Amino acid sequence: MEEGDIAYAREAACQLIWSGFYSPEEVHEIVTEEIFESGQTDPELVMQWIQEEVALKAQAELTWHEVTD
């Protein structure tokens, strides 16, 4: 993958994780099969990004209020 593609794939994974609508497995499939064609990305690297972002989101969620508007 080229540098621009790497940045795009990582940003897409981050946005999908933070949306809260997709499981890590769904995000992985979206990035590796829908945003990019099969074989264009390194699936292990994408999963690493997803796991890192899920951990960051989980830490942030600890500071969120229980009830929001």
C-alpha cells in the first residue's frame, strides 16, 4: 500500500470504530473487502489498528457520562 492509502485505511477504521455501530470484525471486513479490494491491504496490520483504536475508545468511554442527551 502507498502512504496515502495507509492513511486513508487507518482513518476509515478509526471513524468506523468511533461511530459505535460496528464490531471490530465488521470494521475489518469493511476496510479490507469494501473500501479496498481483497489483497490491497495487510489484514493483520488493519486488525492491529482496529485493536489499538478499540482500546483508545474503551479508555475514553470510562470518562463519558452514563446518560447523555
